[in-house]
Amino acid sequence: MSEISGKTFILTGASGGLGRALALALATEKVGLVLNARSPEALEKVAEEITGKGARADFLAGGARADFLAGSAAVGDVSNGLVKKAINMGAFLGFIQAAGVLHPGPAVYDLSGAEFSEIFEASVTASFHMAKAAFPHLIEAGEGIAVFFGSGAAERVVPGIGTYCAAKAAEEHLVRHLAAEAPEVTTFVFRPGIADTPMVRSAMHAQGSASKGLREQFGAYEKNGEILDPEIAARALVSILKNNPRRFHGKTATWRDGV
């Protein structure tokens, strides 16, 4: 058993790709999970994979538990609802903010206002609302863990995903402030690498005014074998959570740190 066994985490972005892989990896550690994404049908399928008995049922004795709440974590009612469910599940230890939206292809100025807002809401606004909902409880408890998915894109100029790059840069900087302001909560960025997910595949087949170079770049990642199996990144984060995650407080961990 690890130190996270028997604890409860909230996981956003849990309906597919890396989020689903992480949910299943955490479940093997007997972690209780409150799952979040925008699609209730997809969330229910992941919850059923974890419980084997249905979205609201517990595992057999000694196993993992799963519940879910669909909606955008960038909405206060949703983030508050997730925390309430996690507290009710018991042994609430923290959250993993893995949600993200890419909208690859167009130049920044060619995105619609709605697309631009959606990218920032998934990474930045959702991070704010998750911290606002969860941190008071974790601070009162005197311990907790808050993990935010970052990206090397936060430090790069990548035409075709410029708004995503800016959103990740803002999210990672926000995390550093949260770590300084709430030292009771172990707070860090996790960069999962380039995992084989629908988001990455969408960049490989992007269309739009800045898409040509983006397709070439992600195609090269595939050709060079740089695209990871999502389970590798998921297991890496679980390993970090099991082995003194405090060493990354206020810092950035990558999937390599958990291998």
C-alpha cells in the first residue's frame, strides 16, 4: 500500500486520453476518485471501468471507489460540487487538474472568441476555481496535494497552438503563486510529455492558417518515436505521488521524474 492508498482525489479531464489512463492507474492504488469532464457519458464509462459495478458503486472490499460530476471545472458550481463529493467520499487528499483544450491549426488571431476563451478556461480558469474550492479544506487539514498539468509549450513559440502555449504559461505561473501562498498544500506542475491522446492526434491533423508547420512538427515527433503511450505518463505521475511528492512543491515535475 502507498501513502495515497485509501485517499480521495478529484481528477479533471478524466473522460479520455491521458486523464482516463491516470484514473485507471490511480484506481490500482486503491485511490478513491471523483472524476470530472464535460461529457457525462464518457465519465460514466470510465467510472464503470474503475468500479466494475457502475458509476456510483464501490469496488469490492478493499478496492477503489469512483464518482463523477460532468461540467466545466471553470464554473464555480462544478468545482465546488467536485470538492463536496470528494469530502463525502472521505479522506480527501487533493486534486489533479488535467483538463485542457487545444483547438490546433488557426493562428491566434484566426480563433473565434469562444475558442480562445475555451482554451483559457480549461487551463487557467479551471485551475483557479479548483484551487478556490479545494484549498480552504486542504489548508484546514494541514496537508494536501494539488497537481496541475503543464506543458513544455509554456516555454515555446508554436504557431498553430499559440493560445494553448499562452494558457499553459499562465497556468504554470499561477501554480507557483499558489505554492508560495499555501505552503501547507503540496502544489506542483506535472508535464506528461507528448502522449498519444486525441489532443495530440488533433495537432497531427490540424487545419487552419498556421497548421502546416504544426502538422510537420507533430509528424516528426511520431516518426522519431517521441510520442508516449499515455499509460507511461500516468504511471510516472502515480510514482511521483507515492514517493515524496513534496520534493516538487512549487516546481515542475516531468514524466521522466517518475520513471
